[in-house]
Amino acid sequence: KAPLTYVLEPKIDGIGIELTYRAGIFVLGATRGDGLIGEDVTHNLRTIKSLPLTLRQPVNLTVRGEVYMQRDDFALLNEARLKRGEEPFKNPRNAAGGALKQLDPRLVAERPLRVLLYELVDETGSSEREHATHAAILDHLRALGLPVSRDIQRVDSLAALLAAVAAWQARRNSVPFDIDGLVIKVDDLAQRATLGMTARAPRWAIAYKFPAQQAITRLREIELNVGRTGTI
């Protein structure tokens, strides 16, 4: 039996998207939705500076990834909102999700959105080839000009995997965006085919959630409201 190798991807706390390119041109972007049907947010995604509208090769491509905000960009955004007397956003994920639902792309362009891609769904075209590993696919996406996280790791043993997970828990706040865990995938695509799927999920991937971060909060005030039916 061939030894298993694994790929660890930081689980970005953002908004899942699926992008479609035709002949290397970005033509469609949708949110994850219910897993089958998402919302067309193509015009809003076009405003994201890190998302290429034209690839380096004229391929037909479908990829998945995450739209997010970096923590420092989010802080500056809220600072500007407070100066204008507007309500600050609760967290980067909500701010990113709200931006993608805007009807006016000009408003979306004002938000510091970024995108990282992590999965190839389908590809045909001049560079069509067989990839043996997930790591090779990620390198291919980078070569096409697509943004892929530099924090993705490949490890070649279970011991190395456990050590990498422990190291990630210690450095989770060192990356510039919020992550709530890791996605751990078997790297070899042939081994993935052997492992197969359950009714709900692949057997070759798992989401590892970090323990919830804890802090002490002081409750300063409780505001009571009377609802439409008289309920407090």
C-alpha cells in the first residue's frame, strides 16, 4: 500500500464561492448557497482586485474558493464607518457576505474584499492534463494566475500531520485573516478515488475545527424591547 500524504489548508472564515472561466475569461461567479443552487454575484466579484478576469491560458475552468476580508482591512473599514456615523460591522465574515449581496457593484468596490481558491471542479482546454495530486492542482491554479493561499502545507506522514495541526493551533492568529480550523485532505487523487464518498461527504477530507477562543466579557447593560405581540 502506498503511504498517505496530506494537504492542510487553513479554513478561512469567509463566504464560499464557485467561479467559472470560459476560454480563460471570467464569466460567472456564484455563492455556495445550499450546495446545489447559489446566488449569481458575478458583477460584484469582478470588483475584487485579487481575482483575475483573464487567465494566463485560454482554458475552460470551474474552481471553488472563499471571499474574505483581512483583519486590518476590516478594522479600517469600521473606523471609516464610525467617522461617518454608521453602524460598524460585527465581524469580517458578515461584512464580506453583505458586500456580495449588494445590488450596486460600485458599493462593493469600496469594500476591501479578497479571494483565495482551493479546489478545481472541472477543466478543459489547451492546458488540459491529468493531475496526480491535489498539491499539483494547486500549483496549476497558481500558474494560471489564480490566487491560492501560501499557507497550504503538504505533509507525508500521520506524525507530521499531527505536528502540523498542533503548530497551526499555536499560530492561528499569525495569518492576516480569521480562520476557524483546517481542512485536511488526502493528496493523492488515485487514493481519493479508492476511499470514495459517503452520502454526504468525501472520505478523503475532513474539517478540523480549532477550540473556540475564550475571553472575559463584562455585561454593562440589557435593553428590553416589546414585540408586536406584546412579548418582551
